[in-house]
Amino acid sequence: MRIPAHSVCTAIRDDIVSGVLPRGSRLTEEVLARRYGVSRVPVREALRTLQAEGFVTTRRHAGACVAEPGPQEAADLLEMRTLLEPLGAARAAVRRTDAHLKVLRGLVRLGQERVRRPETADLAALGGWFQETLAQASGSPGLIALLTQLKHKIAWMYVVERPERPVELWAERGAIVDAVARRDAERARALTARHAERAVAAYRMRIPQHAVNVTGGRN
């Protein structure tokens, strides 16, 4: 499957997060270039970026490999989320635009509607869009980049189970949006901190997959 050269980093990251490229598997430029239909140059650049992000590591005599994070690193990510998301919400309360607010309110409305239906398959996606929009509303490129990276790494290391009280979860998100709408930074921070701490309980660590070498093209 041929993809644009500038999208190689995203494609490799997505395949790592989804488990297509298992933890510990070797990543060779030649094989990856053939896999994504690009030259080795964008692959080399992508691997450098992914190493800086913590998705890739370099081993002696093996070269680039998918990283194998331990339990402590995984736990640290959740702690960072509980610290950074409240900061993002506080900044969003000050910097948000009417467009951000409209999208946030729409997502809360959809979430509250979906949670009352028997089929709730898209709730996780709605929750992710809510987090992403709230981060974007912070107006801080550095913070947005950190939260985006956290989101990818947490998705790689954890399975998110359905929360026990999803109605309350979306009510909390609605309260956060109300605080952001009123530009009440301290309330937005406090509500988001409480929400993030409760949401952490829904995460269960993935069982590491057996490492295998990367071969062949995309199926």
C-alpha cells in the first residue's frame, strides 16, 4: 500500500499502536520502505522521530526495534495525563473560540444521547474527539503535541474498558464544557483533574505480544 512520504511516520506509529508491528520487532529501513511504498529516506526520518517519542528504540547488533515499555513507564503515562489535561482545560477556558465551544457542546450532546442506547460502540471515539478538541482549544502547540503523543502511547499500552457509570462520565464532560464556556479556568482545571483521575480506572494494561521480525508488505 503506497502512502505519501510525509505520512510515513504516522503510518508506522499507527501500526505500532495497533499491534501490526509488535513490541520488540525489528524495524529495517529496506523492509519498511517496501511496505509503505516509499524510499528509505522518509523511513529513516520517521524512525528518528518515533525514537524521540518513545515508540522505537535502538539495540546493539539489532538496530531499530519497536520499544517494549514496562509497567512503570505505562503507569507514568497515566499520571502525566492527569497532570496535563487539567492544564489544557484551564488554558482552553481562557483561549477557546466559539468554534471550539460549539464542537465541544456537540460532542457532549452526542455522547449523552449515545450512552442511553444499547449499542455504544462509538462512545470511545467520541471521548477521544472530546479530549482532542479540548486540547486544541488550549491554543498551546506544545501542550497539544504532548497530549497527542500521550494519547497515542496510552492507546498502545492500554485497553480502555467500558466505564461503570458512562452517564456520569458524560455529565462530567458537560460540566467541563460549561466551565470552559464561562471562561472559569480554575473550575475547568479542577473538574478535568477529577474526571481524568476517574477515567484512569477504566484502563487495563495490554499483555505484551511476542516479538517477531517485520516481513513482507501490508495485508
